[in-house]
Amino acid sequence: MKLKVAAALAAFLVAAPVLAQEAAKKPTSASGRFVEIARFKAPSARQAAAVDTGHVYAITDRAIAKHDKATGALVKEWKGAEDGPIIHLDSGAVVDGKLYAAHSNYPASPMTSSVEIWDAQTLEHVGSHSFGILLGSLTWLDKHDGAWWGVFANYSRVFGQSQQPYGNSYWTTLVKFDEAWKPVQGWTFPAAVIKRAEPMSMSGGSWGKDGLLYATGHDHKEVYALRLPKMGSVLELVGTYPIEGEGQGIAWDRSGGADTLWMISRAKSELIGQRFER
């Protein structure tokens, strides 16, 4: 009997690291599903989607296109100059009539980031807040629970002529800001989530009305539901849901009763709305 117990224990000790590695590769599933309710072409749907009461915004590096949410018709468009100060817009959130976009100099080094602000009605650029060199490359931001939240991404990938990784994916950080954009707290992402994003990072995020943070990577058709931990500095993975968008920037529609997440298909240059059914 003792020999059998010892053998079982030895087998467990050998298998445990392997099981842990497999767990990191396969995020947990969760109840509920996303069901598509809208899809239309949007040439600027290359980095992210943003949404308000009547419109969906397609965002690419140097342009923002405002589309009618019901028909997909193009309403307005803003374009930055190729040699202008706007280099890489990466997400958007409409708050109190203004479109706030995460901006960085990705993939240049050292990493610099800023928040760029447009009037959502006119798409006139009305403000900017520069972080300069901080914790990485700002990929998304959102307003939740009276505070601003944003992710500074790092990447395990080597870009261009550089011989060093653009940071390291595991250094990607969620930061909570006050109204003056001063950092208040910060968290990292679970290994299971970062493993899926490597060698890239977390490209999108938006707070759901259930109080969970929904985040996306750069390539996979899935969204991760996360919550703030009661202890420690690592976000807790609640579940993983299949979606139609291949990662990138996302935005919950908070203008009505429907629980709808807007996203993009980068491959097809489309804006996609998917209702969450619990």
C-alpha cells in the first residue's frame, strides 16, 4: 500500500508542472454566449470599435469613422496627416459626448502614450493628455466606477531593426487613474490570458454592467471576463467567451437595455455587434 501511495505521489509531482502549463494555455470557459445582431463594412475598422447611443466608431491608426448604428452608413470621418502627431490610435470610449482614444507611438522606442479626445458629434479634436514614457504602450482606456482605467501593453515580439523584444508581454499592466490621469492602482493579467496573447498583448478592454472587465488580445476570437482580486496584484479570470472579432479594441454599448459588445473584424474591415445572452 505504501509503495502504491508513494508511486501515486511521485506521478502527481511529475504531472503537476505539465498540468499547470496546459492550464495556462487553455483559459476557462463560462456560461452565456455572444450572439451577432449587427455587422457592416467599415474600412477604418482596423484597430477598434467605440459606440454611443446612435453611432458606432471604427478606429484605425490615424483615422476615426463615425457610422450610423442602425444602417452602417458613414456619417463623418476624421483623418490625421501621415506625418502628423497622431501615430497609432488603438481604442476608443465615448464618455459624456466625447470620444477618448488611446494613442501611442507603437512600435517605436522608447514607448510613449497619450489620451486623445474628440467631440463625438463633430469629430473635432478637442483635447490631449500625454503620459510620455510610462509603463508601456497605451492600448485601451475606459471610464468605470468614477475612475479612468487603461492598459499599458508590452510585447514579447521583436519589431523592425531592434534586437530586443518590445518589452515583455507579461509586463502588461492595467492601471486605475483619478480624474487628473494620475495612477492610483495597478494590476497584471493572469498567465492563462497573457499566454494566449503572446507574443503580442492585450489590445482591448471595456467594463461590463456586471462589474467585470472584458478584455481581448490581438489575434484570437475570444474575450476574457476578469475581476479585480480581493488580495494581491493579479486579475482573476472568470471565464472566456468566443466572439466574432479577432481581438483588438472592444466597447460595451451602454446606451440601452441590450447587453451588446461592439468589436471589429480586422481581417474583413467590419464592425460587429454581438449581444450577450446569459
